[in-house]
Amino acid sequence: MADLQEELNATAEAGALDQTFAPPDPAPAPGPEPVRRASSAERARALLAAHPVADGYSGLPWALRSLPWHDFETGDSGLESDVPRLRAGRVGAQFWSVHVPDGPGDDRTVRATLEQIDLVRHVVAAHPEALRLARNASETADARNCGRIATLIGPARGAALGDSLGTLRAMHGLGLCVVTLCGTSWAGAGGLTPFGEEVVREMNRLGVLADLSGAAEVTARRVLAVSKAPVVFMRSGARALYDHPANLSDELLTEVGAAKGLCLVPLAAARTGPTVRTVADHLDHVRRVAGPECVGLSGAYDTLEAHPESLADAAGYPRLIAELVERGWSEADLALLTWGNVQRALRGADFTARATRDRRPASTATIDRLDGADRP
């Protein structure tokens, strides 16, 4: 019996030793490292790589006329939208205005506009590795896909047409894409005259966009009613935020949204305020009132306009997009803002032109015949 007890004790002691010296449980496998959230600046750059900026207004042609020399490739000419700055700002397309300073709408305006169109074509031809002339949505997309910045000619002042539909067709043949409909006898404070309506219809037939920035509201509303193609406001913010003559009232913004027009908000301190945040406020407001399909960007660079802080030249676009990212704009809305909405307007003008040319010949109307004794 004593022997049996000793065996039991020995077995118990062995079990105790086994428990004492048992190997520890393996340590749990390390979990995945937390994913670092991209900053708003990084997200802005990534978005602009896929959806570059289509800039609605550059005063570069007139600025180049006044420079004794320029080096568009190196950025040493004091320009606000030369090639290095456009590349840094992720600009994929830009409208080069051929506006001339306000003055009498006579042959001098027509001549100066033609000279600017010729200058645009010369500058683009001299920089084939950076720029490519474009007239419509498909050519704009082709230029972007080839790594070039699409250069579209326009807007031109309505006075540059010399009250002639033939001049409109000739300038369109040279590449003109946009005409500003204000400051003429047929598109003034009193609205569109019969000849003004014929100008809009001929622009539709050609595929030329109507720019209504600075137009009287009665004129803008009539153009919205007459035009079959999208209309654009190339440099207009929200009047509810800044009371500038070119900015749009909420009532007109609502009508622009209903007509699927396009309001391009300028980076101009006198129109949209002195900071990135005030410009973003205008973009928020236009998006809310007109809709995300009806808002775009207009740098207004190389003009006489002063620009908001941190947006002094075309390289500042990523800062503005980063501000909108922080405000919660979706990637889809940002893509429409930077690229998609301008493309939609150009496609709309193209589609309208093809449909109209099938059933409407070139107009031979004259201002004397349509407006006659009613001319001011």
C-alpha cells in the first residue's frame, strides 16, 4: 500500500512539473498596420491627374501683345499662365480670350480681334510639345490624351463681329469658339433685337458658344430661350455673395441650371473675394442653386484682374481643389467642376451644330433688314 501511495505521489509531482514548465501560448499575430488617410492636398492632386482643369478664361493674347518679349516655356516672362504654371496647376484646357479693351465697335475692333486670333494660332504652332489648338470637345480630349494643353480661341466681343454674320462665319473658320453677347446694339440693356436672335441661331448652326457674362438679365433670359445649345457665363460668380455686375442673381442661376447652361466662376478678387475660401463659397453657392452640372472654373489670368490670395497664377488650382475636398465635395462633383462640365457644353454645341446644319442653311440676314428703323 505504501508503494502504491509513493507511485501516486510521484505521478502528481510529475503532473505539477508539467504544468509549471508548459510552453507559453504563442503571441497573437500582428494585425494590419492602420492605413494613412491621404491629405486633402494629395487627394486634390490625384483628382486633377485624372480630371484636369478646363480654364474658362485667359487674357494671354492681349498680354502677349504688350510684352516686348516672352518665353512661354520657362516661366521667366512674368506671365500668370505660361507653360510651367499651367502644368503645375494641372490645366488640361484653356480658353484664350480675344477680347479687346472696351471702345467703339468699329473696324478697329474687328481688326484687333483678327490680329489676336492670328497671334493665338502663332503661339500654339510655336509650342507644339505643350499646346494644341482645339475647336470642340473631341479635339479637346485628343489634346489632353496626347499630353498637350488644349487651347480654344474665345471669347470674342460681340462688337468684333461688326454686325455681320459673314464675319462671324469667317472668325469661326479661323477657330473662334465663343462670342460674348453684350455691348452691342443687338444685345444690349434692352435685350435681344431680331438681328440678335439671328446671331444666336447662326452661332448654334456653327457650334459657337454664347457667353453671357456682363449681359443684362433680360438679354441673358432671351438667349436662354432662343439658344438650342448650352450657354455659358465665362466670368460670373454669385451676386448673393458679391454684388458685382457680372455676377448672377439666384433667380438667373436657377434658370441657368434648368437650361443646363454653365457658370464659370472666376478667380478674381473683385468678383469672388480675396481668398481661396471666398472663391470656394461662390462655387458652393452656384453648385447648390444651379446644380453640380452647371458650375466650372475661370482663372481670368493675365488680365487686369487682381487674384485671391494663394491663387495668384495658374499653379494655384490644386489649392482651390484641396479646399473643396475639405468641404466634402465628392469626387464626381469635383470631376464635373474641373473638366466634365466644360466638355458637356462643348459637346452640346457640337451636337446642336450638326443637327441644325442638316435643316438650316447659312443665314444671309443683315442688321439693316432685321432691325431697320429700330436700330439705335
